[in-house]
Amino acid sequence: MLCGKTWIEKAPQPLGDMRIEKSRAVMALKMMLEGCSQRTINRLTGLNLHTLCGLLLLIGERCQKFLAERIKNVQTSDIQVDEL
């Protein structure tokens, strides 16, 4: 028996509420990892500087959540990091 109600399932939103193409976001993130400045990324991708900052914060929060969920109880004696 049908209840007569309808609903819409939300599609996954890897970029949250951001309305930019996934390919442009990926390109911007790759450029950030290569050390490009935000102004350079802005010129080459056309993404607004505020959008780039928001993208960086969003991905950083998601990475932090991912690491907190997956990496637990790891004993370390030495940690090496690079400039990034």
C-alpha cells in the first residue's frame, strides 16, 4: 500500500554547498599541493579567492575527520614532515 508521499534522495555532495565543478576544484587542489599561490590559482581556474579559501578549509576539515576515524593508537618515535 502506498502512502502517497514523495521524497527526493539527496545526492552525495563531495564539495558541500559549493557550486563549482568537481574538475575545477580538483585542479585547484592539485595546484595548491604544487605550491601555487592563491592568486595564480585564481587566474588559471577562474575561481574566486574566497571560494579557494573555502575549498581549502572544507578539504582540510574532511582530511582531519578522515584521519581521526582511520588512524588510531599509532605509536611513533620519529615524525618527519616537509614544508607543505
